[in-house]
Amino acid sequence: MNAVSSASTTKVAPPVRRAALVFIFFTVMLDMLAFGVIIPVLPQLIEAFLGGDLGRAALWVGLFGTVFALGQFLFAPVQGALSDRFGRRPVILISCLGLGLDFILLAVVNTLPLLMIGRVIAGITSASVSTAHAYIADTTAPEKRAAAFGLLGAAFGLGFILGPALGGFLGEISLRAPFWAAATLVLANFCYGLFVLPESLPAERRAARFDARRANPLGGIALLRSRPGLMGLALVQITSQLAHYVLPAVYVLYVGSRYGWSSQTIGLVLAAVGVCSVIVQAGLVRVVVPRIGERRAMLIGLVCGAAGFIIYGLAPTGAVFVAGIPIMALWGMVSPSVQSLATRRVDPGHQGRLQGALTSLGSLAGVFGPAMFAAVFAFFISDLAPVHLPGAAFLLAGALLLAGAVLAERVTR
């Protein structure tokens, strides 16, 4: 516990200008937008490259999602370790510039291999979210970090809402237009950051050197295992992120087949999920967590998330499904609370490695989660299933969160 105590009492850097924090917020939002903006147009673009072969296009779409997640998995620890050694500012700005230039590449390529390379680069450069979290840890007092991380979670939510909407709207004009728009936004944010983003990690608090042996997922796991309770908190975070992938994996198919919702209704309900999540992470976390503490907020969020998924999986009507959204939204308290508790267990010179490890393992959930939930959904609507249960994937997600709650209670006891 000595390591925990010393880390939690370490002084943070002096407060930075609000403009710098606005830049961090938009950087995280644009990282998520980078993922979401191409959702409506990438399948069509791939299909066009393949001469209209829908079957092959479906396989390539899945492969694109996997390589994006793998890029984050491999390079989030690298970026975190680099920021511990050379500072947060250069890593964040270089990643932001790289993402903007990559969008230009995606807008002009005319072959499938080049499109794949561009998507790999997008996964690598959008891994800067780990450094953004480290920046917040540098500049925020421990008791206020949950609220700050909640704002970053809200940025994710906004990117999730705006990305597909922007991509769908511009995709009607041209399949390349969403990429040009994203490039413009990201490069404008890079220019803004050049002027407003100060360094948050003073030279005397940086790591003595960049250790390539530790700047990888295995090195991140070693860091997590070296601090009391940190691996447990990481597992809670990963379990929560894994459960989240049930939504992109089966939501559209589930509500379309069970409730007969139109594309418009599906989009509106998904937007409502995003809006409720933003309200919780940007507003409720700031009010609730200081009053009840990160531990209770985390446990309440996990239980509410599980309850929401159970409602989704068993809802006999669309109205009951929608009623579960506000309950599910309270799940948004989990990640900021876990992040805040984890940062207390690591000294300032290793916050980048910590966030890199958490981001990397979360990306691993993105590699396996969609396939797992899709397989469960497909099995329980097939003739091979012992019982017809189209909501089985949501029930599995709820079970994962309940397991996460049990683990969270034990490691923070």
C-alpha cells in the first residue's frame, strides 16, 4: 500500500489554460470520429473496389475493423511510453497531424491494399487517446480526475454520435467526402493545438529513458501487475469495454428483426443512447462521484449497465427496450471512476505507460468482442439453439458487467 499512498499524494502539474483542455477534449472526440465517420461509407467503398461483390466486401469490412483495433492495441503502449519520456505535447500533436494526413490518404487512394494501409495508420495515430488521458492525469488533482475523465468519455460519446451522422450525410454527396471533412477537422485541431497546448509533464518528472522492451502490450501488463490492485482495475475496465461491443455487433440486426424498426428509428434510438451517455459522463459524474466516491460510483455503474443489458435482451417490445436506455446510461460512471482509481496507483512519470496499457487492452476487446457477440446472436436465433433467445448477446454482456462488479468490489475492498 505504500506505493499507492505515495502515488496518490503526488502533486500534479500547475493548472493549464482552459483552451488546452478544450483541445484535449476535441482531440479525443476526433479520434472517435475517425472511427465513426467511415462506418456508413467504408463498406460501399470496399464493395466498389471489389466490383460489387457483396460477399467478399463483408469479409473485408470485418478485416478492416480488426486491423484498426490491432493498430491501437500495438501502438497505444508505444505512444504512452514516448509521452512519459519526451512529454505529452509532442506525442499528441504528432499523432493529430498523422491522423489528419492519413484521412487525406484515405480520400485519394484507389486500391484496396492502400485503403487497408490507411486504416492501419488511422488505428495507430488515433491511439493518442492514451496520451490524452495521461495529460488529464498530469494536470488534475486526484479527487477531480473522475470528473475530468468523464468529460473525455463525453467526447467519445459525441464522436460516436457525430461520426456516423456526418459520414452518412456527406456520403450522399460522395464516398470520399467524409474523409476530406475529417481531414479538415483534424488538421484544424492540430493547428489550434500548436498555439494553445502547453506541456503538462515537466522534464524533472519524465522517465529517464524510453525503454522499447516495455513499450508494448506485454510491458504494459508488467506495469499493471507491479502495483497493488491495478491489474484488477484493468480487468474491470476491459470487461466493461468488451461488453460495449455488443451494441455495434448486434444492435441493428436485433432491433430490426425483433421490433421491426426502420433505419430511421434505429438511428434515432442509437443517437438517444449516445446523448444519455454524454449527459452522464459530462454532467452526472461531476456531481455524483465527489459525493459517493469512485468506488461506489463504479459499482453502481456496473450494476446499472448489467440491468440495462438484461432489459435490452428480454424486452418484449421496442418501448421496453427504450425504457432501458436511462438505466444503461448510468454505466457511463464506470470508466471515469476506474481511470481515476488507477491513476492514484501510479507515479507521474508512468502515467503515459498506464494509459497506454489500458487503451491497448481495451483495443484488444475490439478485436474479439464483435465476433463473439455476433456468433452468440447467430447461434441463439438458429435451429441449433436449445431455446430461441435473440437477446442472448445482450444477456451475455450483462453477465460480463456483473462479473466485473464482483471483481471491482474485491480489488477495491
